[in-house]
Amino acid sequence: MRDDTTLENFYPLRNESVVRQLKQLAAGQGEPYLFLWGESGAGRSHLLQASCHRAGALGRSAFYLPLDQLLGHGPSVLEGLESLDLVCIDQLQLAVGSPEWEEPLFHLFNRLRDAGRSLLIAADRPPRQLPLQLPDLKSRLSWGLVYRVWGLDDEGKCEALKARAQQRGIDLADDVAQFIMHRSPRRTGELFALLNQLDRASLAAQRRITIPFVKEVMDW
């Protein structure tokens, strides 16, 4: 997991209730099962990793499973997870339609529930729209709270960029943020990676992040 993913640095525009629920979930309070869905780049993976970090900071055991990286290892990666306080499964849609994965996921859900553990799942669509082959799994996935994670428009991304900069101690002026937005990829993860690069360059050069400095570093 990335070390810089926290619930505090997730810009919550239109997702305030999601962040509140995740704070409760990470602490072992409230609803023990949440399902998040949303478009690519909306921040689903950030929220799952951030929830694991928060649970760990509270002394609870947590595990993050990105299925896009784990499918090749087979469903044996799901064994024994009921011993953990919080399990976060990302990119669930990649395992949908595979009996090899759907049945073990169904049994994991039951084991976690029976053990009183917490489960957080993310996918690109809500449970009822996933083409699941196992009816019992489709039923289980609809049991808890289901939230859409709303992506940011360009204005929201610009505000998120400035908020992330402020958290890093960077005073990013409006015109500089707009300049970066108009010339860089619009995905928030890529924007934040660019901000990290500019921050390192700024510290090394002992210069403020201005439009001329951004042009120089990024060769724009």
C-alpha cells in the first residue's frame, strides 16, 4: 500500500458520508460491511488503503487485497483472512464470473461475518449490476451499506490539488494550480504524483512552486 493514502488527505467533495462511514468501519464501529463503487479515478483504491492505514493506527489488524495484482495467485490468498479485524478487497469486478473465485469469496464473506470481522469491498459498479454467477454471493454483497464514490470535476480536482499541497506545507497559488491542471493528466492520482515531483524539486532547489518553476521542472 502507498504510505500517503489517508482518510484525511482524501478530498471528500460529495463523498463526506462515505468518509464518515469508513472512519467508523476502521475503528470497528457501525456497519461491519461496506461496498464502494464508482468510476475509475474516483478514489476507490485510495479509500480502501486509507481505511487499512487508519485501522492499523488504531491497533487493529487490516489487509488490503488488490485483485488486479492477486488474481494470478489464485483464491488461496483468501484463506485465513477471518483472523483479521478488517479485510479490504479492491477491484472485485475482476473476479466476477469466475467460479474459481466466486465460491471462495462467498465463503470468506460468511467466515468474516461469523467471526465478527469487518469487510470493505470496492468495484466499478454496484453489486446488483455485477454479472455474478453465484446467486448467494450476489445476495451477500447487497447486505451491507452500498455507496457510490463520486469522482471530481476539473474544479474539484483543482481544489483537491491545492488541499493536498497545503497538507504538504506548500502554498500553491490559484494560477499555479490552474496552470498544472491545464497541462497535466486529469486523473487525481497522476496530479498528486506530479505534485510530489514538484515538491521534491522545490526542496532541492530551495525555490517556491511558481509557474516559471513548474515550466522548468516539467519542461512545459
